[in-house]
Amino acid sequence: MDWGMNNRISRMIKPSTGRSVMLACDHGYFMGPTHKLENPRRTIAPLAPYADALSVTRGILRTSVDPKWDVPILLRVSGGASILKEDLSDEEITTSMKEALRLNVSAVALSIFVGTDHEKQSLINLAKLVDEGEELGMPVMAITAVGKELEKRDAKYLALACRLAAEIGVHIVKTYYCEEFSKVVNGAPVPLVVAGGPKLKTEEDVFNLVHNALEAGAVGVDMGRNIWQSEYPVAMIRAIRAIVHEKANVKEAVSIFDDEKAEKSKRVESATRL
Ligand code: R5P
């Protein structure tokens, strides 16, 4: 692999563990001011020191991420649809590779919509991006979007979508965790990271998802809402880091979360006493 490509990937997927905790903050590109991401800088700033990469669009990068922060950027370069439309799959490339290079990002990311009316459009856009990425040393991540069709999140569908992306030549895939996730991993010979999806009921549910995904062969997470919609986002990301990078089990992650939460509550209490 080309040196530049290899170096960019190694900034995000840490060579010491072969794993990664990416923080997804790109929801606004089709959802607008998502709950608890209304002010992106306020959400991202306390979490950035714990992220191996930040998933954002160029608008949020320019306005809400300090260029002096030492965190690799995973730039979303697809868009064109909003939640107001029934069909979210009609996306195009919204940010050029030249812009990605100018912003010094570590990878670009684009959603593919396998099984929708715009399947071909999204796959051809992905192929164009991979061609350009190969030429310039820029890794490409495919995101196996399922939009509003959540019932499609089974191993058969996700294995198909991830494999199609791998065949096109992507360097990383972001997908969803599902039952029999090892079938998805085994069918796609590229590193897979999992999204979290909408906020789960308990912290333990989130840690189980992360733990099971890694056990099945994922290299990490690119997770958003289950971190920053928590009342204790820093505690969440620290506990997830322990699972991903230190092989903590779910019980250990819960206790890391509880300790962090107690610390935070103490700090708030003493600040209000002053
Ligand atoms: C969709 O907006 C993006 O691909 C998100 O980055 C992805 O869904 C991960 O975020 P979450 O963990 O909130 O699902």
C-alpha cells in the first residue's frame, strides 16, 4: 500500500491495537440540528481528546473543529437528501477530493444504498471516489446506509452491502451491528467499524453492542448518538475505549462508566457549592 494511504489509515486505526474509536458527528448533513448536536463545537470539544477520528462534514469541520486539535478527520463527502424526503438514497458527492486534501483529512466517507432505486448511483459514486483516492493516497470509507428501512439490518443484507463496497475497493466500511455479525465480517475482506444507531435503553446495551461487534471481528466503532446523547458523554467514550483498546468486558466497561459518572457528579456538586 502507498505510504500516504497507509499513514492516513494508521492515524485512525491505531497500530498498537489494530482498533479504532471514531466519533460520528455528521448527522446534521441530512437530519439538521440533531438532539444534543445542535451546537457541534460544544458537543465535540470535550470528546475529541478521546476520539481516534472525528466523522464530520466540511461545514462542521471549518466552523466547529479547531485545526490545532490533534485528531484525525474522517470527512463525509456525500449528501443531497434530507429527512423530509421519503427516499434518503438520492445522494451525490458533495465535497471534492481536492477539498479533502486541502483540509488535510485522513479519509473520506460516502454512503451507499444497496437495494434502493439509487443503488447504482451510489455505487458508481463510490467507485469514482476510490479511483481518485487511490491516485492521491486518500482512504475511502463506505457507509452501508439503510435510511429509514431499519428492518433491512440483517446479516444477509449487510454482508451483501459490505461485500459490494469491498469489491469496489474501499479501505474501510462502516456498517451496523446485527445478529450473526461474523457473517458480515467474514464476507468483506476490509476493516469494518460499527455505527451505534439511535440511542439504546441502557449503557450496558451499548457496551454489549460494542463488545459483541469486536468479538465478531469488527475493528472498532464510528459511533455518535449513544455517546453524545448520553448524560455523561465523556464517561461513555472512555468506557467504549476500554472495550476497544484494552479488551475490557461489559462489566468492566459499566464500572468505568459508573466511576467517571460519580467523578463528574462530584465535580458539578463542588462547583455549585462555590
Ligand atoms: C449517519 O448520519 C452517519 O453515518 C452516522 O455517522 C452513523 O449513523 C453513526 O452514528 P450513530 O452511532 O449515531 O448511528
